Amino acid sequence: MKRTVIGVQQKVLDSNDQVAQANRQLFAQHHVAVLNLIGSPGAGKTTLLLATLSAMSARMRFAVIEGDLATTQDADKVAALGVPVYQINTDGACHLSARHVARAVGQLDLAAADVLLIENVGNLVCPAGFDLGEHAKVAVVSMPEGDDKPSKYPGIFARAAAVAVTKADLASHVDFDVARVRRDVGRLNSRCEVMVVSARTGRGMQAWCDWLARFAAACRAPGQGPAH
Amino acid sequence: MKRTVIGVQQKVLDSNDQVAQANRQLFAQHHVAVLNLIGSPGAGKTTLLLATLSAMSARMRFAVIEGDLATTQDADKVAALGVPVYQINTDGACHLSARHVARAVGQLDLAAADVLLIENVGNLVCPAGFDLGEHAKVAVVSMPEGDDKPSKYPGIFARAAAVAVTKADLASHVDFDVARVRRDVGRLNSRCEVMVVSARTGRGMQAWCDWLARFAAACRAPGQGPAH
């Protein structure tokens, strides 16, 4: 039984990787930089994304894919900013797959975008294992979640190009040691950038936006990928 | 391909349900009430569990199973309270299975426990679909996560006997509408009890502990299950 399951899972991943590869080629053709935002439910992914769009829409053109089990609440908020967005409802599935993304990009005008932000289903575990064809994964973890997350959920932190520590406006109300997070992430992944942000107060948003702009420029440079 | 995957998933669930049924019989034999705590990473499951043990250990005898991807941090905290605990490391798997629990209960003295608390892997999605043989699932959602969680992650809220809204000490620092949560949970599951708690200040802990004691007594009454 166990061998059968592993066999099929392997096929599912192989098939996912093939579609991810096709997505990647499409993104390269259109010179669009693609980030896959992964974090727990309520980590602040949507709020960070909305603040990023508000801060950077004058500098570059965005498109967004929203992944949720149910509802279009997040996509509605993005659309209200006038940014092209496609909502995927996974109908209970715990992560986005490359096929979900392939379907979504078919509905978006990639030629009109510099950066595609994909907000994954709220889940710190499963999305980490699925390549969507993105240039990088960004882990989003909020201060109220606690500073033990990189040690307890290492998979995503080992694979992320950056970690956004969100809800820094709550810093004085929760026990959260940023140094511990930097240390634990550094052990898993020495090239990962850890940034502390608050979309509410604006703290750290400039550094986050600058990182995103640099990363996107590196992805979009012809024949070059980013350092990560 | 799709049919193959669904076929195998169905077998995995069938096999899980068989082991869950055996777990359930074992729990009944030992008159132990079993709760499965499910919530996002950082929702406050461990903190609620530790506060519950501290408040109730004089009234009833507990045992604990801790589920994590990695580390024994949570089990260490439970053991420090002198409560029997077994740590499961799922090695990357996103939920506990009935088999994990069967293995763990083999290492615990069920005859010496009135209540077994199982803390699932931090994940608001996948654990909802797996019966462990428990009497009830409890959904744990923290105020900083936001009041949209029942509508966006309906699976667990539709199945839970109770919802603990945690970190109520942060109520004045975050936007969280308890009435919205009650309304959205009520739509999914009219018999579900929604309780607002703060392990830090003690707010709501008496009501939570009273609910737990009533629920456990109903589970443990010979020939009777709880209302849920």
C-alpha cells in the first residue's frame, strides 16, 4: 500500500514539475518576474500584497493570482486597486499546483505585467513542496504566530528566497525574537533575506519593496536569473 | 491519471478510517475522552493546551499527543508540567493520521487518563479530513489571524464541536469581529460552540474548561456519546 501511494505521489509531482517548467518558459518569454507567497492562514499575505501594490504600482506593472479554498474575498480587494487578478478556488485542496497557475495565466495578460504575485492557499506546509514555475518563494510569517516557526516548519524556510516577518506593529504585545528567526532561517538557508514589516504602520515596507524591485529586475534581465 | 490518484486517495482514507475505528474502540474501552486540536501554525494550540493542563490537572487526569513536522519543543513543555506526553514527528507530513495516533497510544497508559488531548500539526486545512478516532475536533483560531477564517477555510469549522478563539488579549490591537465568526461558524455548523479565550490573561478560560469537562464527562459515560 505504502509503495503504491508513493509511486502515485511521485507521478503527481513529476507531472506538476512538467507543467511548472512550461509556466517558467512562458514567464521568461514575457519577461515577467514571479513570486509565490506562502504562509499560514492569517499570516498577513493579502495585506502585505495589497500594501505592496499600493506602494509600487507607479514603479512597475503587476498581475496577481489569488489561491483560496473558497470565496473571492482576496481577489475582490486586489481588483479594487485596479490590478489584474485571477482567483483560484481549490475547492478544499491545500495548495496551488502548477496546473492551477497555468489555467490562471491563460486568463491574464502577461505581456502587460512586470511582476506576477501568486498568493498561495494559507498553509505553511503543503505549498512548499509544489513548484509553480515561479522565480522564488517568499515565506510570510507574522509576529503573533511566534518565533519558533522556522524550526518547527523548516520546509518552506529552507526553500524561500526571502522571509517577510509581518505585523511588526504588534511587536510590543507579543514575544517574538527576530534574532532567533534570523538564526534559525540562516541555518536552513544562508542566502535567505529576512525582512521585518508592518503594512499597517509602513515599518520596513521600503526595504521590502526595494528587495522586490531588485529581485524582479534580476529575474527579468535577458538570459539572467536572480542570485537565488 | 486523475482517476488513479482519486482511487488511491480513497484507499488511504478507507485504511485511515479503519485504524481510526480501532482507536475509537480502544478509547471507549479505557473510558478516555479524546479531543483533536486543529489550527494554523501559531494559532496558540500549545499555549491553550498548557493553560488547560495547568487549570484542570487537579480535576482530571490528562495525556497528550503532540504532532509536529519537526522538533520536540511542544512535548518538552507538556512534560515539564508532569503530564504524560508522546511526541510524533511527521517528518514533513501535513497532518496526523490514525496510524500515527495508534502508535502513540501504544506508548501511553490510557488506563491512567480521563482525557487525551491530541495537538495536530499546525495546519487549518489537511488535518480536518482525517479521522483519528477522536470524540471531537476543536478548531483553534487566533484573533490576529482574522475573523474571515471560517468563511475561507470552511472544512474544519464545519466539522468542529467547538471553536476556541485565542489571543483575546490582543483584541484591542487587531480588527476581529467575534459576531462575524459566530455567524459564519453557525452557518456551517449550528451545534458548534464558539468560545473566546486568552491563556495569557485567563479571559474565557473558565468557560473553556467547563465546556471541556462537560464534554469529557459525556464521552466517558458508559454507552453514551456526547451530544456532538
